[in-house]
Amino acid sequence: MGANTVVIFDFDQTIIDDDSDRWVVAELGLTHLFNQLRQTLPWTSLMDRMMEELHSQGITTTHIADCLKRATLHPSIISAIKSAHALGCELRIISDANTFYIETILKHYGLWDCFSEVNTNPAVVDEKGRLRISPFYDSTLSPHCCNLCPHNMCKGLVIDRIRGSLPENKRRFIYVGDGIGDYCPTLKLKGDDFVMPRKDYPLWNRICSDPKLVNAKVHEWSSGEELKSILLNLINKPAIAQDVKVGDNGYTPI
């Protein structure tokens, strides 16, 4: 089934166990400034402001990259990604992090070449050596009009674009995520697709609140070992054998 399957991952608290933005803020001593500005700026603008502060302190992109390389990836998640890729799945990322963070971490763990596409906020190093982070969508030019998503990114629209670009025989999706921003793309999934929400995280809570709104089959996970086991099971078995009975709390795990 691998060749017919597209696996889409969120990044923060899904592939990595931390939030990469908050990780850099905490590790490089910006928590106080971050807390001061948190309510005054949109998230992506706030992260760009954090990069400005780091640059003013003489902290280079090399320092930032070294910090990112200390972020934790569970060994089973590394293995799951490599195994899914080896089975012929097409792997993509949709994330509200940024290109610099994601590329740095994935290359460090030998996973970059497993992914055919990364959809996230652009990040470039300017002529002064400062990391600049900009929104995936410029809402002042082309607002996406989705009330479930932040102004800078609608993951559901990305899902629609990906599905529309694929041949009919390669449109079976597995979506792996944790956050509330993963709910909109979850609603875009169809009956022969799967969603894997991280248990007790916002996406899981939202699905449990009204599971009838979700067409995809739901399989929760809590650990790297569970993610690997469930993901590879879904890839290797026909969709018809993977139905999940919905219960009072939303669903039962695989």
C-alpha cells in the first residue's frame, strides 16, 4: 500500500517532541522578551522579532542551528519516517514552524531526503547574516478566509492543493499531527484516509469533542513507539481492514 499512500506530518510536537519556536526562545535566553511581546504581535512576526534580537546580541545562524540540533527526536519516530519512505510512501510536511528550523533538524537526523515537500513559513538569511522569518501566506495580499486557521497558514488549503496535484491512485492520506492547527486539514480528509492525533493534545481533544465531523478513520498515539507501530500498520494493510469503531470518547485506538 505504500506506493499509493501520502503521509503528511506536522512538525512541532509531532516529529520533534518540542515546539521548535519555543525551544529556540528558551534555549537562547529570550523567554522574558517573548512573554513581553506575545500579545502584541502575530506569531510569525513575533518569531521574526526574536531573530532580530538574537542578531543584535551577536548570536549567529550557526548558533541557532546548533541549538536546533539539540531538539529531541524519538528514535522510533526517526525509524518510522525512514521505514515509511522505504515502503514507497510519499512524505510531506505541513508546519507553522519555518524552513530554516525544519531543514536544520531533519538534515541533522538524516531525514531531509525522506520528504518530497515541506510547506511552512519561509526563512532566509539576509545580507547581514540575520535570519528573517515571513508568513506562508501574506494575509494582506491574499487572505485565506478560513476561520479555523491562523492568518499566515491554512493547512486545509495545502491539503486540497496536494490532493489535487496527485493521480487518483495516489490519494490515500495519513495525517499525523497534534495541534489545533491540524484540525482544519483533518476535516479535509476522506473516508479512506487516516488521521493520527497525539493523545491529550489539542487536535485529539477537538476530534473527541465531536467525532462525527471527521470522515477519516482516527488512530491516536502517545509515544514514538506507538506512532511507528500504528503508522506502519496503516501503510501495510488495506484500508478496508483498518476501520475504527467510534465510541463515546470519540474512538478506540488501533
